[in-house]
Amino acid sequence: MSFAELGLNQALLNAVSREGYTTPTPIQQRAIPVVLEGHDLLAAAQTGTGKTAGFTLPMLHKLASVPLPAKRYPRALVLTPTRELAAQVAESIATYGKDLPLKSTVIFGGVGHQPQIDALRRGVDIIIATPGRLLEHINDRICDLSKLEFFVLDEADRMLDMGFIHDIKRVLKVLPAKRQNLLFSATFSDEIRTLAKTFLHAPREIDIAPRNSTIETVSQKVTYVEQRHKRELLSYLMRQGDWQQVLVFARMKHGANRICDYLNEVGLPAAALHGNKSQSARTKALADFKAKKIRALVATDIAARGIDIDQLPHVINFELPNVPEDYVHRIGRTGRAGNDGEALSFCAPDERAFLRDIQRLIKREIPVLTVQGFVPSAAADKPEPPRPPRPPQGGRGRQGGGQGRSESRGGGGGGRSSAPAAAGRGDSWNRPASPQPASAAARPAERRNGGQPARAESSGGGFAPGTGRGNLPAHQAKPSGGGRPGGSGRPGQHRSGPRGGR
Ligand code: AMP
């Protein structure tokens, strides 16, 4: 099937051909006719399937198919959970609608109000927005949605996860009764179906990906590694495979900062992307990553939601998510639009329960990759006996990635987040027999080498495991000089800081 067969106008056909799209993706083949026919739509499609064009193209077609009003007013609204996704959808709309006389604007928080107010006052046809700032403009009577024709809720599952349900309901209240509604979600949970019933009218249903299945083009692997060795493993893999673009997922913001600091310190340019960063820092991090000015983007789940980078080859789950659905979203960052991608999860002994939950959700076992030299010792694999709480340890600090294990989404201390906090007790774990991960002493030499390992040995690239000490870069094989990996007192290791959310 071709785009022309779908009945899209010539301006849109030119746009998709400029983008190099030759064939509509399955979601596009099914969603475009439904939207063009004017039906409401409930679509389960994971990110990376081409869903944005699936709703944008027919929406633009319909908006442009009637004479445009002299004074522009919002005719279409796309609500997204994150600023990044809003910016990306806006970019797609600008790209596909380049030859159409439609105006769009993007509205989200963290940036000045005035440019948005000016744009809304000048008049726009399409608004792409996150809920909070949009509601401010609605309440200030800057934004009037009473004549809206299209309402699109993108990544609705994540909207609910992020607690936007009340904001969504507030927005729905100011929309006209007659409009076309489209709801996209990675999965159809019971909550999504309940939400769908509140505003979709006789929707057509499309389920492109079977529920909770992970994208077929992503090769998934898990490697067992002690928490305190994860950073060294990451830098090792990045060098061994010469990875130029890696998206690294951390569970917590401060953990993301620490990983990022470490990578920069060892000469692997990286930036962090999370909710504590200013909007301009987030935009810059993403732009630098896309432009390959940095090799790693270290992100939390929510900040990374919706990131669209063509041909992103590697995703690393530095920590396994404690919410198994997040795993599906994370690995969906790679293997997009039919490209192959690799997703590797670092699983510390105390994360096995998370791994089990993920495998149960995706209904398959993730193959294990063994990276010699980073295999946890048998003792580390055994669950720890409960210990009485220890007093704070002056100056020692957390180990390795140092991620807080007791924090979980929503701040609840119970549930699965109560896994033993083994990562913070490095002394009860056996270190790998060999090699020792990079020591602080090894780093200056590494920096002098322009960030390259002192001895470039290849195991054939990719994830191919080495054969022990001899196969590792020199900095990996050096004795650690008595320093504890990830121990205290290193530059760039912020030990405390508020235990923020994601
Ligand atoms: P999405 O699922 O909307 O985030 O899209 C994922 C990626 O697929 C984006 O980078 C799009 O540019 C790309 N894409 C969308 N439609 C097509 C198509 N028909 N052929 C090739 N690539 C596409």
C-alpha cells in the first residue's frame, strides 16, 4: 500500500516523500482511513511504530480540506505527557504540514508565558500541549478551545501514570461536545479503557502491538552485574563496541547525574535528561545527543518518554525499572521504524525480582549476556539475610551507581521497592575475581588518551564478551589501587542531595 492510496492530499504526499517514507507503517495503514472517515479512534501502538504520522497526516488533511477561517482559532489539540514529546509532535506537524496554510504552536511549562500568549493571540489552528501550562492559558482566557474539531490524547497511558487524569478532565470540560477524538496508548490497561469511555464516541479500535509485547526489532539482553560495577561496565561496553549513541536509563534523577558525571570524567561525553533540569538544558541535551556531540544521554523514565531519535542503536537499562511497563517504554526508544536496536539491562542481584516481573509482563525470557570480569560472585547472588539498620557511615558513601533502592514511583515505600538494599552495602558483596573495574587512579591516563582506553583491544564489537582480564581495555585490567569502585571522595560523585522523584 502507498500513501497515495490512503487518499492524502498532494502537499502531504510530498512531505512524506521528502521524509523518505515509502510505505505507510501498519498503524498508519489502519489509522489514517479511520481518521479520514471521521471516526473516533482508540489505538494501542507503541512508540516507534509511526503513530505520530498516523494521526497527524489525516488530521492535517482534514483541517486543510475546508476553507480556512479569516481569524484563526484552535481547531485541533494534541495533549502529550511531556514537553519533549510535545516538541517532537509539533516538529512532526511542522514537517508534514510545511506546504499547508495551517498554523500550529506548542505550549508547555518551564519556558516563558509571553511568547505562547502572543502566538495564541495571533491565532493558531493546531495546539500541541502538555496539560499544566495549557490549563493556565485556558484559565487566563488566553486559549479558547470551544470550537475544537480534533482532540488527540497521545501516550495516554503515561498521562495516567503521571497523574494527569484530573488535568485531562479539566481540559475535556472546555471542549465542544461535537468533535473527533483520538486516543493513543502503548497499552490498553483497564484505566485506559475507563478513560476512553468518558470521551470517545463509538471509537474504532486498533491494536497494532499485542498487549505489552515488546518491539520485535529490538534485541533484548540482560547481564548480571553488581550495582557498584555498573558504571565501569557501561564505559567498558561503550568503548568495546565504539557506541556513539547510547540512551541510558536511570531510575532516579540524582542517579542519572552521577552516571553522567562518571562518563564525562572517563572521557565519554554525556548529558543528563530529567525533570530537575531546566527546559533549555533538556532541549540542549537532546539536541546534542541527536547531533552526536555527546555519546550518552542518561535519562529518567519520565523525561525520556517520547524521545524520538531515528536509528538509536543502544538502550541501556542501568537499573531495571520497578514498574515493569516502563521496561517496554524504555526499549521502545530503540529499534524504531523498522531499524534494529539493542537493549541491554544491567541486573544487580537485588533487582532479580524486577526482572521476573518484566519477563512475566512481556511473556518471554530475556537472554542473558555474560560479560567476563563483571559477573557477580556466587555470594553476591545469594539474598542477604536481614540486618539491623546501620548508623550513617561517615565519608564512605554509596557504592557504584549509588541508586536509591528504596524509592519507588509515587513515593510508596512498600511493594516491590522493598527489595534488599544490597547495592548500598558493597562490603557484603564479593568483587569479581578479575578484572577490577576502573580505578580513580586510572582515569587521568584515560583522559590523556583523549578518552580512549590505553590499549585498544576489540572483541569484535557489540556485546561480545571478552575472555577475562586480557581482553579488557587497560584501564579495566589495572588493579584498583585499593580504591573501592564507586567509593567516596571522587569528583563528580554527588553523594547526598534531595531524594527527588523522577
Ligand atoms: P513515532 O512512532 O511516531 O514516534 O515514529 C517513529 C519514527 O518513525 C519517526 O522517526 C518517524 O520519522 C518514522 N516514520 C514514521 N512513519 C514512517 C514511515 N511510513 N516510513 C518510515 N519511517 C517512518
